[in-house]
Amino acid sequence: ERADCAVDVPTAKRICMEAPEQGPCRGLYRRWAFAAAKGMCVPFNYGGCRGNRNNFISQDDCLSTCSVILGI
């Protein structure tokens, strides 16, 4: 894992507890976000701009950041 991509635990928790945001743009990109209510990473449609940090390219990226929420 690259050190410059590492996220500390408090930051990871803040990111993963944000509700995913599609953003105002009209693109249609499949991304992954942590759904706190479900306790898992789920796909969502990202518009391509803005949004927030609970927005991952892959399910694996989502899980690697948000596993701290799950205690793994």
C-alpha cells in the first residue's frame, strides 16, 4: 500500500459516515460508497464532479478505507 494514500482512522470514519453525493454534473459513473446503515460498500451513480469523499473507484478501495467502521 502506498503511504501517500493512507488515511488515518478518524479521517476514514468521517469519510465513510458521509452520505454519498451524486454531485451536480450529469455524467453517469459507477462508483462505490460505504452505506453506514447497511454496514457495507454499495454502488451508486456519480455525476462526475463535486460530491464528497465517500466516493471510491472500486469496492475494494471502499472496503480498504471503510473497514475501520466494520472493525476489520
